[in-house]
Amino acid sequence: MLQRLLRILPLFILLICSYYFYNWVSVQEQTERDKLLETQPVFFARHVSTSQYNSDGMLYGKIQAEEAEYFQGLDQTNFTSPTIIYSPALDKKNKDLGKLRTNNDSFWKIEAETGSMTGSADTIFLRGNVVASTTGTESIIREIRTSYLEIDLGTDEVRTPEQVDIIGNQFTNHGKKFKGQLASKYFELSEDCHATYSGFTQNK
């Protein structure tokens, strides 16, 4: 009996080793697949454009990019040269809509070198020479410049801890820890703030 067990034992050990080796190889292959999903996009497109319309069929938002890549492992979409166009007065989901005049013709155009969005979140992260410009007869702000900007497309809130330059009609504000809303054009800088003014005449 003992001799039979001794003859079977090597086979039993071989089976156990084979089982663990198979599992180890499977784990390694899965790890490699996961790494590949994180580093290789499963979707790539050029000249991407997505549009948003209100209930009246009027265009109020658009995202354009020269290139877009989607990484399944990270659930992240990366953009090259993204441009965001947004009209607060036409966005009926905007909580500040009641404060805007119906004839408000202003819109925001926000450009950057790169951008990214994760999952189903409404926030887009813009990096590199971010310029947000606005138009309209009622606008006193012309441009906002920074190196990094977060935009919540659901609430039109913007924020960044980086240096920001706000350029307006006859004034320029500089500072850090910037936040505000695109619709109301209410912005604040809470660190290292200073401003310069021009175009004022002194009364004699």
C-alpha cells in the first residue's frame, strides 16, 4: 500500500503544480490584458463633434476635438485640441436661466491643448493654454486664461487651483484658486489676487 502511494505521490504533486501554474499563467494573462486596456485605446476618431440641443431644438452646446481616444480599462476619453462652445441663455437646464435676458446673445468658446473625461461624469478636464472667450453686447469679460481648468458641463461651474488671468473691458485680474459659473459670469479668485485697470480719465 505504501509503495502504491509513493508511486502515486509524484503524479499528485505534478497535478497540483500544473493547477497552480495554470492559474498563475491565467492571472498573468489577465493582468497583461488589463494593462493593454489601460495603455491602448479601444476607440479612436479624428475630427470629433458632439452637439446638445434644448427642448426647442436649438443648439446650446458643442464639443469638438481634432482627435478622441477611449481607454476601456480607465473608462476615460482623451481629447486633442478640444473646443467647447456653450450658450447659457439657450440651455434650459441651466439653474441661472431666469437671471438671463431672453435676448442674451453671448456664448462661451473654450479651447485647450488636451482634455479628458472619465466615465459618465459631466466634468471635463482641460490642460495646456486654456482660453475661455465670451461674446455678447452685455459681456464685460472677454477672456479667461489658465494652464488647467475643470468644467462641470452639468452645472456650468468652472474651477482651477492654477494661475488665472481674467481679461475684461478696461481691466485685468490675476490670481489663483479660481471658481465661478459660466452662465452668471460670476467668478472669484481667492489667492494672490491683483488687478490692473485702464481707460479711466481723472475728473478735473
